Amino acid sequence: MLLSLSVDISNGAQMPVILAIREPNLRRLINEDALGDIMLSDYLERLKAGEEKSVLVNEMPGASIEKLLRQRIEFLQQHQAFGALDEFLAESQTEAGFDFNQYLERFWGIFRILAQTFADRDIYRYCNFNLREILIHYFRLISRILANPEEEYSASKLIAGEELVSRTKLRHYFYKWLVCGEGTIPPSEGGLLNIYRFPPLRFRALDLRILEFLYNWEVRHADDRLRLGRVASEFKRFGVTAEVLREHLTRLAQHQGRRELGLVWLDRHGKTTIASDTVVELLPAGRYFVKSVSTSREYAFWNALMVDLDQDIVGRRFTLSETYKDEFKLDVVYRFAEGVLLPELAKEKEYIDSDLVTPRDWDGSNWAYFRRCFSMDGHLYYYRLLNSVMKTIPHSSIPLAQKSHYNGKYDKLRTRFEEFEYL
């Protein structure tokens, strides 16, 4: 019934309304442990009951993200929810240079510009197309740029004029914002997944491997539902117990209830615990994370600094202002890849070669089976990371000669990682 309604409504509705009733948002309306969009749910209930038959869908007003966000902000403003922000701007007006009304004017100016960049698409994917969370994240991102900007990421540096956007700087800031949230460094707990926190297993980077496996399953078996039992049987070959796998999957799906910001969806069908017949699905945020965020320079840089490692990646004391410099970031990521990720890959290959239990009908090597399970777009994660970082070098704020130096340096390191893909 709900699926047929979604087709009827989408005939005359604008894109955000269509998104609100498509997967995964449709799931929020029928799943017991998810709150969902109450207004949309109520509308559909009344529609099913015949109470809305006088309303023609093609006469519904446009429901753009800007309109929805304006309605939310106007409501909050009417109920004095911005009192603290108003006071903050009043106290710091000399420094900030604008009051609350001017703040709102600038807010919408930035919104309209961001909505025409990659940031709009990426916010949708990061929020799993959840309209409520899209609105919240847009507000948080723009408020951060306006009211509490970092040294190198003020509105004037990100946006030059009404239409010109520094896309490279915006992309770096956007990824940093996803990793660091409201702070200047990543939170110690509760932030975006850090795949470099290796578990005490010989099979390393388990969270990353789970996401890669789910991604590849979707690519190869688009019409088949993947259940936990199948995932567990595959990871058992790599020495991962069902208990450890469930623990990691639960963490990857920890926000699937009210907020639906998880990377993975565990369809429990009303059960309190996950079982072998639980359907496991990679959410849009999971695809976005494993394809784009996790291979970004900002992600590798900030998480390399924060992860508990046996060695000091930087090798010296450094200031916060240095973390804005392209040379510093490129040096840290290079040291991290060479000093930590390359040895980890070598140890992982040694373990796979000796301990992996391949299927009986597999006639290739252990390492070839590992690559089949976890390579994406023909390459393992480490190669994809370096490839992504190298794409930022031409757009970095460093002299041309330095760009050539970093290109050569990274290319040689990428070749060392690439050798593992053909062993």
C-alpha cells in the first residue's frame, strides 16, 4: 500500500517529497524501532483512510529544502529558540560585524551557494536522505561558518563574492567538518568512524572490511538480500568470530533508530537481537563513507593524528595553525601511509597467505580471494587513498616545484602499495 502511494505522490511532487518516501525513508514509516518523519507518516495515514482524497497531489506546494529549512527556522525564531545565538552575536557584534538579522541574511546567501555545489549532494547522502537530518546538518554547517569560523575557513575565504566558491577549500573543510564536528579536532568518542583504530585481531581494519564487503555484495548481487549468516560465514574464513562481527555491525548501525545516520542497516523484523536471518544492508551514508570520505586527505590526516599509534607520525610538536597548511597535511598522510599502513598491509598479507580458509571451489591464491572480497573499483583501500590524495596536489596552495616533488614522492609510494595487488 505504501509503495503504491509513493508512486502516486511522486507523480506530482518535487524531489524532496519523493526522497521522503523512497528507501531508506519509507522504512522509517513501517519499522517499529524507528521514529520516522511524523508529518509525512500522518499524511499517509490520512491518505489511506480516505481523508485526503480532496487534495490533488499535483496541487501540493513545492517542498524544497530551502522552504522546509525556512519554515523550521521561522518557527524556532517565533518561539525564541535563538536567544543564546542572538545574545552571542550582540555581544560580539564588533568582532563578528553583523547582528542576528544580518546573520539570517548571510545564512541564506551561503545556503543558496552551497546548494549548488557538491556539498548539497554529499549532505543528502551522509544523512541517508533523511529530510529532518538534512535540515539540521545544513543549519549546523552554515552556522559554524558564520558564527564560529576557523582561521582558514571563514565565509570570506570559502566564498569569494556572490557566486564564486573555492571548491577545493570547501571540500577540505566539508570533510574536516564531518570528521571533527563542532570542534577543531575530532572528538575522542562518538565521532565519525575511525577505520585506523585497528582491533586486536590479526585480520586488521575490520570495520573497513565490512563496509567493503557489503559494497561489493551490492555490486555483484544487486537483487539478492544479504543476511547476517552469509556475512558471518565469509568473515569466519578470515578468523573473525560471529560474536566479534555482530559487535562491529551493531556499532556501524548504532544510529539507525531515531536519527538514521548509521552506515549499515540491520533489518531485525521486530526482534531485539540480530540473528543469522537478519538482513544486512549498506546505507547511502555507508556507500558515501567508504567511497569518498574514508579516502579523502582530510579524513586520513585528522584520524592519523588522533589514533593511538606506537609511533609519533609527526615526529615533533606542532601548532593548530600548521594543520591548515597543505604541505603539513601531505607530509603527515605520507608518513602515516608509509610508516603505518604499509607495514599493516604486509602483516595482513602474511596472515591471509597462511591462515585464510578459501572455498573448496576456489582455484586461486589466498591473497587473490582477499582482493576479490575487499577491492573496490579494482584496487585495495590503500591504493585508493593515495590516488585520492594525489588528486588534491594540483589544487594545493604550494609552489609548482613543490607540487612536482609531492607528486613524485606519492607516486613512488603508491607503486609500493600497488605491488600488493598483483602478488
